[in-house]
Amino acid sequence: AQTRSGQALFTQACGACHTLSGHNDSRHQGGDLRGFHASRAQFLQLASEMPVRRPLTHAQLDAVVRYVMALEATR
């Protein structure tokens, strides 16, 4: 359930600028995050600084970070 929540939040809040395909795409100016290696704390800091329409709560940021890091772990 938390993975689905993180996936939905990523798509909604981050997907316009970032991808998780493992390849950069010129249509997404923020780049691909699949191979971005960072600690959980670094990801949380980065995610909290991203310009989004509606600021995410700490719980929402945590869900997005867990989702992105889970994808990296399955790589």
C-alpha cells in the first residue's frame, strides 16, 4: 500500500520533471532518478526542496523517497 502511495505521489508531484526509467529523457528537465545514489536523508532533503504545485507533507515525502529507493534496490 505504501509503495502504491509513493508511486502515485511520484507520478503526481515529480513525474513532470523526473523519470524512473533508468534513462534520461529530454522531455523531463529534472532527469532520471533511477540511478541516482543518495542516502535516505539526502533524498528527503532533495525532495523537500523540489518546486511542486502543492507542498508535500513529511509523510508524503517519505512515501516518495521510499518508493524511489525501493526501485533502486531492485535494480
